[in-house]
Amino acid sequence: MSERYPYGEGPRSRSAAAGSDRNGVRSRHTVERVSVSFGSGRSVPGGFEDDDASERSCGVEHDSGSPGRTKRVPRIDNGSTARRAKARLPRTGSEARQRPAAPPTRGARSFDRSSDWNSRSVGAPVLAGREALGKKPRRGFSPFRVLAAAAVVCFVFVGGMALFGTLASGEQHSGHSGEPTELSSAVDGALTALVENPPHLNLEQTDLAIVPSGRDITAFSVLKGTVEPLGESQSATLRGAISAFGDSGYHVGFVVLDLTTGRGVSYNADTDFFSASTVKAPFVTFLWQEFIEGGRASVEDVLVKEDVYGGTGVMASEEGKSEYALEEVMANTIMYSDNTGYAMLRDHYDGDSWDAWTAKAGVSQATSDSGWYYDYGACDLAKYWIAIDSYLEGNTEGAQSIEKLFGSTEVSFLRQALGSDCAVYAKAGFESSFVGSAAALNDAGIVESPSGDYLIAVMSDADYSYPDATENAYLVVDLIKALDGVHAELLAA
């Protein structure tokens, strides 16, 4: 097993477009710093995210006929084969920074993580989500829920007609105690359930075509097809949060969309920023939806770690372990933003199926031959989360599994801002410019707030600064808090 360093020498083979930004060529890797403190006194380990792709790690599976033997799983989908590591030029002089061979030992976190995967459960991590807030589990949007709603309407109509008939005829029923009947109790319960947990709209990526470009704070409705500037009094707090980015020399874009009313607000939504690790959320969702539930892969499939990648994650430091169940790799990729795990997933499941999935989601530029990390805007990231939310609402085994992962991510600006009052299912991405790449402070996901469920995507070029890595986190956190206020006041039902 070889170890990859962010500044290792080697041939570049990805396209030039994948390695350049608007101002010229840049190296492609995501940095999520070594230790980030969000003001609560808790230090959250991070490390450097690095997207150096290396030689493909091929999955293996145990041969049940021969205990202890393994056989390689043939590559499942390799429609694009020219995807190799993009090495970095070594730094010299004052720019050189000594990198450890593996990320530092991870410190305190919200739950104990055993090095033995078999001793912990992917399906039940400690959540900063519904269960932690005393909320009911997500109910998937399905025909059963539609039928239930229709049944409630029928019950209400029939019950109302019966009551009206009774009052009109003046009939008196002997033995009436004034207690609610079994039927009325059932109706009340069904109505309460629908009010407390209304189904999300059946949205598609094309619904966001209405989101305008430009740097005006704009209110829109995907149901009415309307777009209008947000009033001065309504946007004052937002303008202050946006100005804070500009005062520091940075830019930001966002989209917020209420998932039951279809009302939203946006700003600078079409400007491209570096995706950083936000792309890991749609890729793992795609993997569950297309491969595992499609019968082309199993959570018990074994992948071999042939290379390790510096940065965030835990797998690079597990020197005595080379084989991982697919379920574990996906969990590490989301919860700990594991770069080694993400590389293993991309290396084995990348190709035409991903290209088709991301195109259907409306982010056609994020193809396999363009690398593993991309440039896209807040509107593109919101389209990804429309696809993710649609999958989560199905409430399948895979949906329940990755929802728990999104609710347990180790670092989330959304959860830092709103987690005390809301359930947050999200995946952040951030990078520092000190390594010569584009900076990024991003977060996106689904927020279940007291005022209703909404989708939020925030992207920026704010620097995830070195060495303390927390200097600019407040910019994103303050903006998220302002957007939550706008949602409660203007977008919610």
C-alpha cells in the first residue's frame, strides 16, 4: 500500500479544465483543516482534505468457499478510464510546510469511535437530528401518504356531513357521554400527523430554472413562477451578512427553498465556487440509489485500500487495516469527510452511471472525466439536494442509512448555527488557499426547523484559514442564521 502526499511528484492526467479556475491553473484538492474550534470550546479534528486521485483501488469480496481468500471484484462501471492522480509540485522555501504521514489522532467527538468496524453500527450513530430533538422519524413521501391524506379528507367530509345532518334533524342520541368517538379520534390523529410532518413537494431540478442570476437578493416561488426583489426592510439583515464577506475580500452565493410552500430566496446563485467536499453527499446518494438498491453492489462488498490520501478522515491513519466493507467506506466518507474513503468510492464506482445521475440532477459539468471535485454554483448545489431530498423522502433502507450519516457529520456550519433548535442533514466542504488552491467555505443540506422544512445551499470563496482554520467560519454561520430568520418570516407556511 502506498501513501500519497499532497505535494508528491507524478504525472498529471486529468483534463486541464479540471485543474483550472477562472484565474488560471490550480491544483485540485479539498482542505479541511487539522483542528477547528467553533466557539463552543470543543475542538473538532479535521486535517487536510486532498483529492489527489491515485491508482485505482479495486474492491474485493470474500470467497465463501475458501475462508480467508479474497477475489477482486471486476470494475463495475468504468465508462471513463483516464482518471488518475493529479500530483502536486513540491513546495520549497518559506512556502514548504511539513505534512505528517497520516492525520493526527482524532480528539473528542460526540460519540466514541472504535477502530474495529464490527463493534460499531453504521446505522445508528449518535445524531444531531430528529431523535436528538425529540422529533419523529422522517416519513417518506409515497403513494401511501397520499392515500392517507385522501382518506383524512374523506373522513372529515363524511364526519362533517353526519354532524350537519344530526344538528339539522335535531336527533338526540341516548347515552351520549360527550367523549370523542373512535372515528373522530382517528381523524384528529391523522390530521395532526399531516400538520406536524407535511410531505415535501415533488420537486425537480428544472424547478430551479426560475432562480435568477446576479447579485440582487431575490424572492421566488417555484409553484407560482414568480420572481421579485426582496424588500429593503426584509433584506437588511441578509445584506449585512453578505457585506461581511465583501469586507473581508470574499464572495458568497446562496439558495434557500421551503420544501412545502415552494417559496425561496437567492443571491449570486449562478456564480461558480469550488465544490470542496460538498460533492461527497450526492455521490454517496447516487451509490446507494443506483448501485446498492439497484442490485449492482452490496453494503457487504469489500474494498481494498491500496493508497491513502492526506486530509480529513480516519482511514489514512488505520495502518494495519486494508480491507473495508462498502458500508463502512460510505459512512467514513460522509461523517468524517474521509478523503481516502471517497477516493476508493470514486475509483471503483465512477463512470457512465454517475455521469447520467449527475446530469439528471441538473449538474452536467460534474462528470467523471472532469475529476472528483468541481466548480459549481449555489443553484447547482441546491439541485443536488433536491435529488437527495427526493431520495430521502422515499424512506428506503438506503435513505434511512444516509440520512443518519448526514445528521452525524463531524463538521457542519449549518448545525453550528441551527442545531440547537433544528434537525440538520448536511454535508459541508471547505478548503484553505495556503496550499495554492481555491479557498472554500460551503455547506448545504436539509433543515427541519420549527417553521418548516427547507433546503439551503451556501457557497463561498472564503478562506478556511491556516493555521487555526476558524478565522472565517463566523461569516458562514452568521449568514445561515440570517437566512433561517428570512425563512421563518417570509418563506414558511
